[in-house]
Amino acid sequence: MRLPIRAAVLTFALLAGGCSHVNPCYDASRSHHRQQGFANNYPSNPAYARPPQGFFAGWAGRIRNWSDDGSARLPLAPVPTVKPDLAFIHANTSEPALTWIGHASFLYQAGNGVNILFDPVFEERASPLPFAGPKRQQPPGVLLSELPRIDAVLISHSHYDHLSRDSLRALYRQAGGPPTFYVPLGIDLWLMENVTDGKREHIVRLDWWEKASLRGLDLHLLPVHHWSARTPWDRNATLWGAWAVTRPGFNFFFSGDLGYSKDIQDIAARFEGGFDLAAIGIGAYQPIWYRNSHVSPDEAVRIHRELRVRHSVGMHWGTFPMGQERIDQAPRDLALARRAQGVADDAFFVLKIGETWRAATRTGAAP
């Protein structure tokens, strides 16, 4: 169904409920804080500048994409999927393991009995509108009903393909009690309004470079170059970030969404020992101005090298048609980038949707 542009803009106006906001987390001592929200540490790359356009023209273009069925971005071959190894997932309490649910949604089992979900989105559309927006091309690799009890949910930012109200509501009501939600500044307030019925006790909010502890794990929120919004009127009202989950013997990095910036060198300087495993975005890099918000496969391999990652998994592809490239183009470009930069095939690969990478076996086939 195609949504008329004027009707869509009106719908957004109703959803927004206002046109201004004040940052309740504002701290004048922090350079990335603004009175109305947050800012990146470093300037955007001028080579990736978007052609000038007005406010309504920009949002009209987004809505037009949302109304598109994505046929021009269909894969050249079916995106690989596999039946999840639920027996292992439910029994595993001692081995680091990563299961790809789809797009940027992962189940990370930290190897100490802790089950963590990153950016869980199980809905059919990554959109505020039930009848328009990026539509899921493959079902989740693991269903909500198939998950083990989740101890923690880590959110990278507020975009609809990373922050889902309905998925988080379901997790909040899981058997055995709610998980703890670890979120960037400002998303805690959204959770209280939309998920936890005003309660804060299961929410931990962090600023960049802050960390929280969970049963022997350190959860670090890290600065990356991106932005946030859920309506046309709340751009950068909430913070965004990548995550590192560390414990003695194993470090994991989750990129969230990011454009390439000096933030990567800053992270590398803080984590001199590198990372054993990473999930790094490789999709939604066309047209070129998307690359101030997302990295290309070539830039993702560069991040893999600069962060000294032993094994990386490419994410943010194959599920929702977000960029203008075909939905399966990223793995092919990843293979070219890997070879150009001298990275082994088994060092940076993609999983099948539903597949589990296990530290003990170090599985993962290159595309």
C-alpha cells in the first residue's frame, strides 16, 4: 500500500506531539551534550555530504522509500537462513556464543550464564506506521517465544530498526521477570513512557565512556558517529552509541549504526587488547551520503583491523531494505574489501539468519 505524502506528514505530526524538546540529561561539562540534545564528537565527512534539500522534501523522500515495497533492492539469491540450534542456546551457560536473529538483532551469550539481546526487533516493519516502512524480508532467526530468559537488553539508539516498542514490551513481560535495559541517555525516558509503565528499576542509562556491571561483565557505552530520531521533530534528542561487553578472557564489540570517524581510534586506544568478537554493520551504505551514518563493507573491514578484532560478523543487511543497494549486496562487497585489505576469510564473515557462532568451534563461513 502506498501512503500519500501529505497524509504521511500529517501522521508524523500527530505522532510527534510537538516540535521542540529540551535535553533533560544536559551536562554543560560534556562536549557532545547540547541543550536540545546531543552531537557527534567529530565533523561529518564532507565527501559524503547529502545534496541540499528542505525539511519537508527530505522527509517526503524518506516516506516515499517507506511506501516502496523494496523490489528494486531484492536479493540476487535468497538470503541464507538456518534453523536455530535451540537445544544449544537453552543449555549454554559457559561458552561465548552469538546468534543472529536478523538485521542488528543478536542474542549474545557471554559465557558466564548471562543472556543478552542487542537491538531486538521482531516486528514485520521497522517503522512507526503499520502499513508502510521497511518490511522484513525474512522472519526472525529465533522467535521471541523461542528465546531463553533474557538477563539484559542493550540498545544502541532510537531508530525504528533498532528500538522496537512491541518487542521490548514483550521482553519486559517475559516469564521469570523483566530483563534489565541498558540504554543511552534519553532512551530511559522513552522506555518509562512506552515499555515499563513509568517504572525505572529495570533501566540503566549511560553516557559515552560510562560502564555498568552485570554478574562479572562490564557493559561499556562507546561514542560513534551517528544520530537519533523517531519523528521529524526529535532529531538527536536521545544519545546513540556502540557497546563493548567485556570480562576476563573475552571481549565483544557491537557497533550499532555508525559512520566511520576518529571515534574508532579513540575506542582502540581504550581497549588496547582488542576484541575477541565483534558485530559490525556492513549494510545501508548507498547512496553515498548514507556513509555519514553507516559504514560500507570496506570501512567495516577497516574498523575490524583498527579495533584489533579476532573474529567479526557482518550485520545490518539481509532483513530490512534500508539502503539503496540490493539487500544481499553487502556480503559480496565485504568479500572484495576483505581481500583488498588482507583480512582472512574466516576473520570477517557473515552468518546465516538463525545461525550461532560459537567461541569453542569458531565457526563461520565466508560468503
